[in-house]
Amino acid sequence: MIEIYHNPRCSKSRAGLKYVQEHTKDYKVVEYLKEQFSEESLKMLIMKLNTKPHDLVRTQEAIYKSDYKGKKFTDDEWIKILIENPKLIKRPIVANRYKAIWGVPVEALDELF
């Protein structure tokens, strides 16, 4: 099953969801602004993305600029920051059992299909 971590208010996320819907019927939408990540689930997603927590941060968000820009945090601290501020997480992220892809541009998702 494919999971898409989705924010319905985001045009890139909506495009990612449409792409997933066109490629499979076996998917689950996770509205991560409503269904908060646990520390374990976010760590697992980061592992599937094969990246660092800071690489998930939307640096154009006002809260990033006011509270976090220019400061040094450990990976564990970034995970806590992202859990507390899920709006900072890039979207959409599409994952299968073993791998996850940030879906911008949506064609990047071809790797999962």
C-alpha cells in the first residue's frame, strides 16, 4: 500500500495526490496536520526518505524564519520541532513499505510506481 502525507490546502500536495490516484487504487491519505506524527513514525519516514530531518523543513514558512532560521539543532531536536510544527514538513511525501519520495515535482513519484 502507498501512503501519501498530504495537506489538502497545498497545490503541490493536491497534485501529488492526483498523481497517486492515477497510478494506484491501493493508497492511504494521511493528513499529517490532523493526524500528528509520533516520534517513531516520523523517524521511520525519514529513514525511508534516506535524508536528515532538517531536509524536510519548509524554510519559507514564517515560523521557521522567526524561530529556527540560523540556529543549530540535532536530528532529535529537529524531529521534535517537526512533530510540534507539522506545517514545516515538506509535502507531499509518498511512501511504500520500504521507500519514500518527496513528490516535487510529481514525476519524482515514478520511482515508486
